[in-house]
Amino acid sequence: MKTIRYLILVLVLFVSNVCFSQFGTLDVAFGTEGKVITPFEGFDASVQSVLVQPDKKIVAGGSVSKSAKSQFSLARYNSDGRLDETFGNLGLVIADYPEQMVLSNIVLQSDGKIIAGGNLYNPTFSISHFVLLRFDSNGVLDTAFGTDGRVVTNFSDKLDRMTSLIVQSDGKIIASGSTSDDLNYSDFALARYNSDGSDDLIFGNNGRTISSIRTWDFGYAITLQDDDKIIVSGATSNEFNPDFGFDYDFAVLKYDKYGLLDSTFGNGGSITIGVPEANEKALYVKVAPDGNISIVGEHHILKYSIMLVQILNNGDLDTSFGTTGVVTTALTSQFLESVAMQTDGKILATEYNSTGGCCGAEIKLIRLLANGNFDATFGTEGVVTTDFSNENSQANSIAIQEDGKIVIGGISGNQIQSNYGLARFNTELQLSNSLSQLENHTFLVYPNPINNSINLDFNFGESGKVSADLFDINGVLIFNLLNNKEFQPGVNSQLLQVPESLSKGVYFLTVSNGSKVSNFKLVK
């Protein structure tokens, strides 16, 4: 019996260490050594948005262009990176409209149909409008959607720009971006559609709403609360300085389900966050289970940084996060391309890194802890440097699979042609070798093996206090990692910092809520 237990322990430690050593490495089971390059014959092509279907197939959406004309395009892949030949034309789809269209987002409806959103351009008259297309699950244009498969929405006579797209639980579709009649101002713009593409007439003014904070307003990202309220993040500015350009600040707006600004949020439905003489753009927004709002964006004075902001449901800064609710972390290269957030609160971002020459660029995929520090368990001190090709690579989108693996999509190009580029990376699963059954299976400890921190996730039916202690293999208390901290009802996540001086070995983590105690075996 002792021999069997020893073998099981060795096996657990071996598997855990294998997984631990692979965080951020290319997944060799995907494509060729973790990468897939897809040409659209005769076209330049680029990925702008990636999603993973429930059946694990991956859809990449972007644009193809030839002779200065662009169209929407899609590609669907099996989970191993091979093109899904049951989709479109042997895995590829190209829209065919006389106007020029550039894709920005793709989303999936509950019936498996794909909504592609972006902008319809008339370059002769410098006009652009929102445009949506819908494709059946086999990649065929759904002519029952809008007019022959397409919906065009104009807010102004000149410049409308869609930047984000989301589907509500009831199937309604929301597109977000900005609108302007000329170059002297810009406003936030939202449109909501019924699932068939018709305007949702109970939303805003016949399905559309326009909001203004300052002279130049731009929407970049959108998310939904459980109560169907809508949150949009972006940038706002009143000032143009010839020395450093626009002084943009983070902008966050909240709307009710009818498209009206929520007066209980911030200043009449909006807030702004920024530093004087710096440019900040809120590129990503997500609502946490406790109702607080996480925002990730770009901060630029002399160099680019990632700016993280936590705000409460009413729009106030969460002063328990960072310095008065704001954290900035310097980027390792030129500027931010795309952002995503894992379910454990860790932040993924891709950076554009020029390597010189006319076409030289590589990708940096970074992962930050929820507190803004680089995650040392990922890549090299939180950074993975990669590319799709030898000449020019750019990552415009990040998708996270159900198993935690990370898919990035963008451009693989050279001076002759650009192609779809995808890559997939390994990461840890949010599992521990012992899942506690405290409060209806609510405690989760990961990763295991540990490095310099431990994630503790749990769900409380009511408020309560939690303590966490670390013991060595002999049962001797080494560190108190959490001391009777109060937590609110709902899902909570706490980062436990492990002293760097902790030597490698086997340890036990004891978690207590005052009435029950749970133990976890951990390895460093």
C-alpha cells in the first residue's frame, strides 16, 4: 500500500512539473509547431478577431484585400489547426459585395451562426458606417439576416466606426463605436439589433444611441452586466497640444437595457480616469462576479504602459486596488495590440515589437497577475516572444479556450503578401490536486506546483472571514498568508504571496472560514 501511494505521489508531482514548465510555450499539437499560416490566394489577408466554438473549433475573422478593395473573410479550423473543410470553400469564406468593407469583430450566436461586424467604406467621399453580416454554421451567408445577409447602420452622414460587438443572452446584438459628422468632434455610438438583424426599436432612438463626454469621444470595448446593463470603455479628450497631441483619458459609460445612461453610475452615467499630459485609452472591460468592473488599456507619456483600473459598480474607484484603484505597468516594446482576461483575473496582452526594416516585427505575448505584476510562471518572467513568420508578424486578437490554452490571431506577412496567422500556447489549468468541499465545493487553489504566489478562489453564500496558513511536511507552521480577512458574498479571488525564500519541497495549505478547515497538498 505504501508503494502504491508513493507511486501515485510521484506521478502527480511529475505531471504537475511538466505542466508547470510549459506555461507560455507553443502548443505543438496545433498546426506546425504551434502555428498556422493561412493564405487567401490572390489576396492580402489579416485576422482581426478570433473565437473558439463550444465544439472546440476555432473561427478567425478578418479582411482580405486586392487592388485597394477589401472584404470580410473567415476561416474555421479544427482543434488541431487544420482547416475545417466543411466550412465555406474548404475552410475559407470571402464576402462578395461591391462596397469596401473592413471587419473588426466576430461573435457567435447560440444557434452556431456567426455575426461579423465592421465598417463599410466609401473612400471617395470619406464615408464609413457600421455593417453586420451573418453566416450559417457552415459558412454560407444567411440571407434571412437583414437585407440579403447584411445590415448597414449610419449614425451620421460622414464617419461611423464600429470597434466592438457582443451578443446578449436573449440573442440581441449590440455594436459599439463612435460617430462624427466632421473631423472636429466625435461621440460614442451604440446600436442594438434583434436577432434577425432588425433595429431594436425599444433601445435608444429607434435602436441607436449617441453619447458625449468631451469633444473627442471614442468607444473601444463593450461588456454586459447580469442585469442587462451595458458598459462601454474608450477614450475621451477636450484638448489638443501641438507638443504631445491629444490628451486622452479613460472613459467608461454605463447604459440601462433601454440604451439610456445609468444616472447611478459616476457623473450621470460616465466616468473619466487619466493623468495630465498623458494619453490613456481603455481597450478592454470586464465585469467581475462581485459586480466590480475591471478595465485594461494603454497609458502613454514617454513610453507605453498597460494601465489597469478597478471601479465599483457605482463608478467609484476601488481604492483597495493598487494606488487609489489604478496600476500602471511598463510595456516591454512599442505598443499594445490586444487584451484578454483569464477567469482567474490574470491579464493577457499582445505587443507590437518592431525589429527594424520595412516589414520587420515580432509579437510579444505577456501575462500579468491581477495586481499588475508580470507573471513569472509564464514564458520568461511573464513575456513570450514569438512570430508567425520571419519577416512581419502582428497579433490583433486573443481567445482563451475552455481548457485555458491561449490562441492569438493576426498577420503573417512579407513584402509580397500578408496571410492569416494563428498560434496557440499552453497554460495551466485552474485545478489543484485536492479540491476542497468547503461551502458547496467553492474553494479552488492553483497553480500546483506553486511559484511565488497562490490563487485562492471561493464562493460565499454570505459574508465571512478567511485565514490561510502554510505548513511544512512535518506540520510546522511556516507562514500566515491570510489572517481573518473579511469577504463579501459571491465569488471571490485572493492572491496569496509566497515568500521567495521558500525552498522547494512539499507543503500543506490550510484554509479556514472560522467553522471549517480544508487542507491542500502543494509542491514547490
